[in-house]
Amino acid sequence: MVRAITLSLLFFFIAIAPISADTYPEVLFENSVLGGNYINSQIHYDGMSWVENVGGKFPISDSIFFTPGNSLSLKYTSAENSDWRARICYPNNTGGYHAKAGDALTFKLFVASNTGISALPKLAIFQHDTLSDLVDLSNYITEFQTNMWLSVSLPLKDIGGLRLEDPIDGVQFSQGAVGDSTHWLYIDQMEFLPITPPRVKLSSPAVLSSAKAYDRHVDLTWQLPLTPSIRYIKIYRSEDNEHFEPVAIRPIFVQKCTDYVPLSNKTYYYKIAWVDYDYLESPFSTVTKAKTKTASDEEMLDFVQAAHLNYFLERAEVNSGMHTVKFGVDDAIVSVRETGLSILAQIVGAERGLISRSTVVSRLQRVLGFLDKVDRYNGAFPALIDGRTGKGVFDIDSIPMADLASTAFLMQGLLVAQQYLQVDSGEVDPLVEKIDTLWKEIAWNQFTIEGQENILLDKWSPVAGFKYAHPLGGFDPDFICYILALASPQHALAPSAYTEGLGVCRKLIDSTHTMELVNNPSFSVQLNHNIETVSPRYQEFPYTSDTTLYGLKITVGTVDTSLLEAYTPFLAFDPRNKKDKFTDYFVNNTNLTKAYQRRDNESGYGGSSLDVWGSETQPDISLDTLKIINPAIASASYGYLPNEAIKSIKMFYNEYGSSLFTEYGFRKWIAIKENAVTDEYDALHQAAVVVMIENGRSGLIWDLFSNHPDIKSVIESHFTVE
């Protein structure tokens, strides 16, 4: 059946740097963060057919687009006995999108060539390894024209072979009618929307609350009315207060936009408009101006910390105050681990004046009130919790599970908060007492098995016992689990667990006997007493390495894994002047950081600059792996190498800021050689930047945590403090 199509005259020929942030999960393509090519795409062709591509991916147009600042360019030739296909994919870690029966696939199409309607490509939706039936786009266009943006809406119920119970992984365009001509299309704003979205006319002007200028960026904030038809905020910028250009759009659940501008020491003018589901705009807001100014090193550190902190401030789940897992959707699942990271970042923010102390206290009250209602197991929390109900969210609904590592991250944050709240308080703060109760009730010694009481296990279930557990230990984030387990005032491990548990990295290798066959008194299932109880067997790896890399002595840790593994144990635990039987931690971590940078520089992962480093390996949809640069690694090295770190921060900001720096700080990664950058963020990365910069500047978090009386006792027992 033919579907009517609306035509839009929104056509922009403005070359701008693309700006992107979190968008709606139903949006498949809005903008590419970088120009050149689109990372989340794949293009293939054979025979005489051909599709223009850059490295097997869609080219990007920053001169013709529907929404600022770019679109996908699809140029192709379709030949006999040949084929081509071009895929637009959801990012790897999103898990795709679960569409609803009443949804439609919508996108904007611009035909820039002398192309007839019959020469348009076919379209299909792919789910895992299966493809839906092909759809002829010509059946959905009644007033076909070239050189105009066409609004295409394709109801999902019209697509045969689509399984609504499975997530959608992307959309594929493929060869249609054959011929000798080369065709050129632009595709933009591809998303899954209700067939009949809200359509209340936007008659009131938008409200731009502020425009605050920094070195090379301006932070914009706005107010939103409760109008259901508003879908986006559209930002316009001008250099002369007369000629305004659209520079970004933001979804309504975002409260701020960071606009990275061409020059410092220059005045810019801004106005915004509300945008509805049909991309019709409200009247403009009043114009606000902002003048950028070259920042000193200290000022740059301030605004870098502030941006990364904002990631946590905007992601507090409304019911619980905990850190939400999915942002901008009606999903109240919260993360225990990331809430602990959020608390550390917020305390830094309060001390720096980026957020008021009263706001932090209010948030802590909400978090602690919520945690008091959550089901715990041996005092430990599940990894994920429903922020509305307080019930744990588990991989298998019938098997509730305590997660000790997640609990340790949360408790680390709460103990720091406890110390922070006590600094100026002459009386016992009720929040301090609540934290103390949670802390004392965690039975760390119950996360061990008989005969191996020095080895912490990461999970325990009242239904499945230790069946799904793995051992903790080694120079990685497990470090903090053992520090807390040894510090526990009522349920501590024996002191020998420091060397025999923490001091050995173990992997479970016994596939014959699972953890449930261990003599486990807390296991709820009666085992056959005729079966010999067998302790699990582990493959053990030494804690120390005693290597020399690039002339630097490294006792623990390796450059073969992400440097964040070595940073994470010391977000709160102070490594300065701390020696144990294994190493001097500050000296070791400083050398490890230097070696990591030298390795990256020699390998050229960061291009030609010595200051762009922090490599990791990332899975890629078209390559086996992608070597990426995580800016949090070099930025967080401020705790060890402040002079080198500020050089890296400046390089990331000044050279790549237009695509890498946003209202939430630096994005998760950039691949310099592949011209690829993710539009994602990571709680550990954002927290590491906030906290480790602060530890390097003032030692705040290190001092608060290490001065906790229970942590002090561990330091006195196991470390030589110089």
C-alpha cells in the first residue's frame, strides 16, 4: 500500500564540526561524531556493481544534511549479475533496539542525482544473522522529487520476516534495479518512531537559560516546558549576531550542551528552538552571547573535572539516587558499582565548588534510604537493582546473587563520604551512622569456602551458593575487595589473606567439579554425602612480575592490559609512600605509567604526537579488533605524572575536542588512524578523570579514604609507610 510522504524544506549547506551526545535508543543514525566515514557501518559490493566507501564504511557529508551536523552519503552503481549492500548498525554494545508493533522506521532521504524512483535501493532490517524481506522504497513515495529532503515512514508491520521479539541490529540498503548510471543519495535521521507521535503545535518561544564560555567551548543550558511533542533542542550559533547556523541537536532528557567552537578569545551568539517529531521548530529563544577565553592549566583542569562530573549528575535515577544503567529511557535499573564511582566524583565536585555540599548530602540521603530497603545477601548487594522496587536484577530471575566486587566499589565510595561528612561535623551525622551500619553488616568472611578461607569469591547466592563464583585476587580492581575485607570491623578475613588471597591471581580451571561441590555450609542444596567433596582447582599467576621495560623497573602490573586496571585500585586507596612485601606502589605505578606511554609512542597508536597515548583494544564490526586511544588513561595519570598528563589533556582538548570533548567530558575512545570515535561514555573512565586529577591536585580522595580508622588499621598491618 502506498504511503503518503511529507516533504521538508530543511536543507542545510553548512560545513560544521559534528557535535553529538547521548541520543534516543531508537535512533539508528543521527550524526557521525567524526567526519570522513561512519564507524557503525559496513559496505560490500562485487562484480560490476560499486558503492563509494571509505575503509568499507559509509562516507560522511558535512555539507548536505537534515539535522546538524552531517549525513550519510550513499553513491552506487547497480550492474547485472552483480550485487552491493550497505549496512547502518547499532553500536556493538547497545544490544540493538527492541521495536514495538506500532512503530515505523523513519528516515530522511535526499536524492542528489538524476535518479528515478525505480532506481532507489531495496531496504531490509537485520537481526543477528537474519534479514527481513526486502522492501521496495518506491512503494512509500508518492511525490518523488530530487534535490529535496523526503521524509520516509515505513511501518514495521509492512516488513515481512521481521521478528519483534528480537532486537533490531540495523538497516541494510541493497541493490535494486540495474543500470549504467551512478546514483547519489544522502540519508539522515534514521530512527524507529510511533506511527502517530504527539503533535501539539510548538507555539511558545524556546528558553535558553545560560551560555557560559570557557577556552574553546561554550556550555549551554535551557528550560523545557511539559509539552509531549517536543523531541529535540536545536542549537544555533553566530559570530556576528546576524547569520546563525545550526550546530547541534539534543534530546529532551539532556539538560546541557557543550558547543566546541573554532576559536578562543572570541564572542559567539546563541539561540535555540524546540523541535517536534515532524522536525518543525518553535519560535526562537532570545539570543545569548558568550566570549571564550584562553584557559590556564588550573582553569582547564577545573572545567575538565566539571564536565566529567556532569556525567554522574545527569544520570542519577530519580527514585533511588543511584547511577542509572541506561540513560534517557524508561528504565530504572541502577548499578551498585557505578554508584560508588559517582559518590567519589560528587565529593570531588563538592570540594571544588562544582556542586553544593548540601546537594551531595541530599543525594546521599536518597541513596542510603534506598539501600536500606534492598535485599542483601551476607550483607552484600546485587550488582544491579531496580531503582523503583529495590529488587535485585539478575541474569537468571530465579537465582538472586550478591556481587562482592560491586559492593566493594559502593562501600569504598560510602566510606569516603563518611569521612567527608565527619570533617566539619561536631555531632554524629545520621548519614554517618547509616553508612557505618551497612559497612559493619557486610560478611566478607562468608565469601570464602572451607579450607580456603583466605580466598575471596566474587558471588554468592542463597539458591545456588558459590556455583557461579570466581576467585578474586591479583593486581587489578580486586585489590580494593581485599583491603575492605581485611578492614571489616566485624567480619574481617585473617591477615594472611593479604598475601595468600590478594597476592595470588587465580582462575578456576576445574571443569569436572563446579563450585557447588565444595564443602560449602551456606549452600542451600543437600549434596549427596557419598560424593567426595572436592575443592576447586585454580590456575595461579604470580602477583609480582619484576620486569624492566624501557629502562623502568616494574614489580607488579603489565602494559599488556589496560592501564585503568592499575589505576582503579587506587582511586581511593592512597599509594603514596606505601610499601608492602610486593612493591612500592606509587613508584611502581609511576613507572608503569611511563612505560605504557613509551610503548604507545613507539607503536604510533596516537599518531605523531607523544602526548596522545592510552591504547586499548576494542572489538570492531568489520575488523577483528581496533586499536583505540582511551583519553581517560592519560588524563587520569595526573595522579602520578601531572606535567605529562596536562600536556595530554591539552592535546585531546585542543586537537580533538570538536569530536571528543562534550558536556560529559571525554568520550570513551578515539582511533586516530582509523578516523573513528565512539559516541559513548564509561562510568569508570569519567570517574577516573575526576578523581585522579583531584588526587594529583590535592590528594582529597586518597586522604579521606586512607584516614578512615578501619582502613588505617590495614595500612598499619600490611604496609610500611615512609
